[in-house]
Amino acid sequence: MALGHRTRAVIGSITAAAAFGVLLTGCAASSDETAAAAEQVEVDPELRALLPGELMAQSTRITVGTESGYPPFQYTNEAGRIVGFEIDLFDAASDRLGLKYTFHDMPWDSLINELYASNVDVVAAAMSDTPERQIESDFVDYYNDSDAIMVPAGNPGKIKTLADLCGRKVAVLGGTAVEDYSSQQTALVALNENECQAEPVTIMPFGTDADALAQVEAGTADAELTQWSTGVYNAKQIGSGDVFEVANSEIINPTPLGFRFLKGDVELVRAYQAAMQSIIDDGTYAKILEKHDLSVGALETATVNNQPAS
């Protein structure tokens, strides 16, 4: 099917909702349920007019793929709702557009296949915007992050840099197929092709960040490579803050994170970029970052594929 004629994963009626019954199994939240936790944002009619025509009906929803085991970006709270930093940002941008959405919570390595199959319209899962991914996807960037090496508290392995991972077992969020690799998994593969050729890293991919980090706690992995914001959050939140620590003090692999769309979904990408820029300009973005203690990675411009939108 040509990109311009793909079927959108929209729920616009009871019939459509029934057709997506399997897809929506496991949904923990919708934009209606998360609105109370996010900044109150008014609809901008001019920005709403940027949406594709088929999304202009008030009853229309888009479907958003996520993997909810990745705090502080997205996680399931005690009430069973998906919440987090990225969720607050997506909710604010969607409110600015007057666009409702429903989450589909799924394993990491299913997200991209669901996007390519048009079963979801966008992926919000703390995904790194990389040149490789831009070949078949478009990103609306919302944050600049780097990587963290997670180790047991006290750092018994004396790990400080990526090169210190040579010969070690390292857990990571990722998949078994190349297209399912996280950027951290890709970084470890590159490490094995360069500094760690003589003593390669044993890469241990897992479907959730929590599962990967559990390997470090169990002693079956020497470290976990994850996103900096997630690592810092986990180091503070788990136990009394004395179970894990971030081993590196220098920035590793800085890269933008973005909402991921199917390549060629030009109108929806343009609308979300404009909405993100709007909440940056009016201060909503800064308030959300401050709420989650993530101001250090703030963007001044909402970019598309790490470039200002044309």
C-alpha cells in the first residue's frame, strides 16, 4: 500500500473500536485520563487546522504505541494509568491540537512493526532520533538525552566509561532483530566492532528496562546501558537510592528523542511539531520538564528529524 493511501489507526466509531479490540487490549490510559496530571492546554484553532482532514472530527482518536515500563518517560501508576514525562508532553501537544488519542501498551520489539503495519499512528516510547531510523520514519523531537551506565551501588566493577564494558555482560533494552535495537544496543554493537574487538561485550537485550536492570541487581549482568534520564531516575527511586548508581560522569552518545511517525505522514508530523513549538514558547514545556526534574535536556526548538521544520 502506498504511504499516501495507508489506513490510519483511528477509532471514530463503535464499529471501528470493535475492529481494533485486539489492538487495544492492555490499554492503560487515554488522553482523557491523563489530562488531569498534565498542564492545562487550550486548543489553538490555527494549529488544529494543520491536521489531516480525516482527523478533524471531534470524535476521532489516533492510536499511540508505547512501552510503559520505562520511567520517567512512561510507566503505569498504581491506578493502572500510563503516566510519565513523555506522556505529559504528548498530552499537552495533543490538547493544543484538540486531538484525542488512545494508548496501546506493548513490548518494545513490537512497536515499530505496529507502526509500519499502520496499527498505530505514532510511537511515544523514548525513542532516539537517529539517521538510520529516519530512513523509514519521521521524528518530532522533544528532548535531548544521553546514555547512563547503571551498576550496583558502590560500583564494585570500577566501571566509568564505555571502554570499561569490554569483556563484561551488559543488559540493555532492545530486541533480537536489528530493526528492534535500541540506540544503546546499537552503541554496544559498535563498541564490539571497535574498542572491544579483543574482549567483546556480551550484550543481553530485554523487552523492558526493568528486566534489564534486574539482571544487574541479580548479578547476572555487570551493568546496564540505558538512557541518562531513566538511569538517574532509577538510581534515586529504587530502594532508598542505595541499590544502583550511574557509573559515568561524562556525557555518552547525546541524541534527541522524539515521537516517531511513519515516513510520509507529513501533515500529522507538521501538526505535532507546531504544537510542540507552541508549548515550548508558552512555557508549558518548561513546567513539564521541571515537574519531572529533567530540565537539563530541554530543547529550545521542536525539530523534525533533528532539523528545524521547513
